[in-house]
Amino acid sequence: MIKLINATKYYKTQGKNKYILKNTNLEIPSDKNIGILGRNGSGKSTLLRMLGGIDFTTSGDIVSDKTFSWVMGLSKGLQPAMTGRQNVKFVCRIYGKDEEQIREISNYVKEFSELGDYFDMPIKLYSNGMKSRLSFSLSLAFDFDYLIIDEILSVGDASFKKKSENALKNKMKKCNILIVSHSMDTLRNLCDVGIVLHEGVVTYYDHIEDAIQSYNRLNKAPSKKILCSDGAIFDNIKDAAKHYGVKPKSIQQAMTQNNGSNVFLKKVFWFEGTQKPEFQEWQNVVENETIIASDGIIFSSSKEAYYFYADLHKGIKLEPDHIEKVLLKDGKSDKLKINFKYLSEYK
């Protein structure tokens, strides 16, 4: 549980108070993955740090009986004159780890971060990406009730990003997250509930999709029709998905991740008033890993597909390797009534 009691936070800017919170009273239930949304400059990162006990209110209180990580991927707490290994040992000692635990954590961080010889070099020689990989790996090595994430899923190259996402999802089996992200797909995939921050007012939503819709209304973007290369016109993504018999996420993926191209439908979608894009195949297909489902959704791995459907169909008991087994057999899931195929083999 995280509880805000008459919580107020503001900064002085040009002689005026810039409010992040105004006398806020709110109780966030335990065991929820929480997404934080708001316009640029609304104070999302500040609220994230306050909820995690890293920053403090101007008045009032934020209390919790949970433990929180540092902000994953940020390197502000690292000492530049010390090596990566020395920084890891320093953090371990702060958290009361013994020598054997320190060795285990150091070995894990070195291997996961892929820093190689740089692990024993001073932090001041690191690039920003190397610092982020060190901090992210160190965060994974400790157990907290909540991991605090501020846009960290973009760290590293494509290979490291994928490894990080998988590691984070495995970690989330034992803990929850507090996350700020500009990617609505990321929030949908990882979060249960949402918080929208606007002009010092915090609104809590029991479902992340409700929070996303509230955030979209704040932006007051004019509603635009969605055009399809077959000549069809739709008022929204949901209507388009219903028409073609696919999940809305399939249309969302096409429009946000693949230049409007829906690989499953072999069609292109674009917003009214914008230029029609050329059809393109899915980018960065990994053989025997990237999956396409018969509801039109593309997944980077069988694990990602498992997490999506396990969350979508909570009443169906899925084994973590269910989709992997289905792919090894004939691709048909009787439990989900969905067929799966490796995208590299899909025609």
C-alpha cells in the first residue's frame, strides 16, 4: 500500500509556485503494477521519486510499508572515480550483504551488463549507455517490493533491450513496478493500474486503459478517422479491429511500430490527413523467436506472448511454456483458440 496524506509538492519558478501535488489524499492498493502518465513538465518523474521515497513532499506525507528500488538505469548515484565493480560492492555493503553475496552480485552484474573489462575501469570512462546498463543490472540483482522505472526500457542496443525486457518480466513475478513511460504499448503490457497527473491533481484508475484514455483526452488531440489501403474508413482502432477480426493491439502495432503496415492483414493503415505509407514487412524479425498469432498480434518471443495472454485470460490456467510447446507441435492452442507461427515462416 502507498498512501498520500495531504501531500503537496511545489517548486519556485520565476517567483511562482509550480505545483506537482496539491493537498492530495490517495491510497494505492498493494500488488499492482502502476503506470504514471501526464504531459511533459507535469512532474511525472518527480511523483515517481516521491512515491518511491527518493524525493520528498513540501508538506504532507507519502507513506508505505513497501521497499523501493532506486530509479532503474539512472547513474546519478554512481561514483565516477570508482570502478564498476567498486560501485557494486559499495551498494552491496549499504544493503548489508556479506562477502559471498557481494561476489555473487558482482559476477551477475558484470555478466548481465556485458561491460567486459570496463567493469574494472572507473565509471568516468563509461558512456551514458554503459552507465545505464550497469545501473539496470545492479537493480535486477536486489529484491524490492517495487522497482522504479523511468523510461529505462530504451537502454542499450536491440539485443540488450530485449534481454532487459525479458529479465524485467521475470523479476516482476516477485515484485511490482512503478513506471513512467511515453510508450502506451509498454504501459499496456506491464501495468495493471494507472495514475494521471495534471496541474497538481492526481487521479487514480483501476485499469491502465482507463488511465491512457484519460491522458489522451488531456492532450485534446482532434479525433481523426483511420484509413485502410482497401478503401475502408473507420472512426477508431477498435472499429477497425472488429471489422477485420483481429485484436485492437494488432492495429496499434501496425500504426505505432511498423509504419502503418499490418503484416497479418497485408494492409496499410494511416490517419486521415496524413500521407499513405508504403507497405513494409515487420522489422527486426528474429528467426524462431518472433511470433505472429492468428488474432494479428506480433510478439518478440513466446514468453512475451505468454505474459500477454495470461493477463488477458486470467480464468485460463496457462503454463509459462504453453506457447513454446504449441509452436513445437502444430502451432494450435486449444486453450486460447489461437494459432501461432514464427514470423520468419509466415507467408
